[in-house]
Amino acid sequence: MLVLRSSPASPFGRKVKIAAHHLGLMDRIDIVTADTTDPDEVLRQQNPLGKIPALILEDGTVLYDSRVIVEYLDHLAGGGKIIPADAATRYPVLAAQALADGIADAALLQVYESRWRDPAQQSVKWTTHQQGKVARGLAAAEAHAFDGAVHVGSIALACALGYLDLRFEGAWRATHPRLVAFLDDFAVRVPSFELTRFPS
């Protein structure tokens, strides 16, 4: 069995789980929750960065981060399933993934700012900087024409939007109707999106 170290609320862990479901590989993966805040957590030996997700292969090799893991899973499933092999479509899909991951990362950094720093130490300037990344990322995604294909870019975007729903009460929805329509359609066509939802 492969072992996925993750956390139920992680948008990056969710991306890996949805990819695994979509590729028909979930029955080969054992999910083990990791606490990234625990200094004694074995995750820090598995991934020296102490970050999730991390995928432990059967030979003990550890892959991280989510982009590397989903590429490995696509390879394991035969290749070209969620990451196109043809350069003309491959790089736009990878760029869409990078945009979505950037949105999720900036959202996470805002959450960490409030969780890890005492109120007197929290930086409005830093939080505003991260909010700007999310806003620009959402605007770019809103302008993008999604063709309905399920690939690593659309999976990553769905997970980023799901995380904004979870931690920011879905405030993005009021001003991004195309993304709302995209996520509604994605949720219908990809059952693992609901299956991997973190209960709010």
C-alpha cells in the first residue's frame, strides 16, 4: 500500500485524494493523518519540510509536494489521464494548477497568520498582501474558459475554491459567477469532491 500523510482540511491533500479517486487508485492508498504542528510527528522524518501532503511509496521513498504526488499518480495510472502528455495542452493545464495552488497557498497563509501569531503581532500588511494574491488569482480564473475536462488544473481549482468556502465563508462567490458555475458542475461530475469535503 501507498501511504498518504495529510490532513482532512488541507486543500493540497484533498487535491491528491480527488486525483487518486479519479484515477482509480484510491484502493491502493492508506491515508494517515499528520499533525504538522507536533514537533514529535514522524512526518518530519518522512518529509524534512514537515509539510503535507507526503506520499510514502512501497519501497519507502517519500514524494512531496502535491504537484509531484499527482504527477506520480498519473504515471501510475498509465499517464496522460489528468496531466496531458501533449505539450499544447499539458502546459496550460499545469499553469492552471499553479494558479489554483497559489490561491490556496495565499489563503492558507492568511489562516496561519491568525492562528500562529498573537493578535498584537499579526501584520495587516502581510495579510493584505496575501488577500491580493487570492483576489488576482480568482480574477484570472474567472476569466479562464474551462472546457469541462477533469484534469489536474480543474481539480486544484476546485480544491482552492472549496478551501475558500471552508475558511472564508465562500465570500468569493458573490463576485465570481463563472467560478461558482464551474464548481457546481465539477461537484456533480466528480463525486470525490463531496466525498473529500471537510465538515464545516
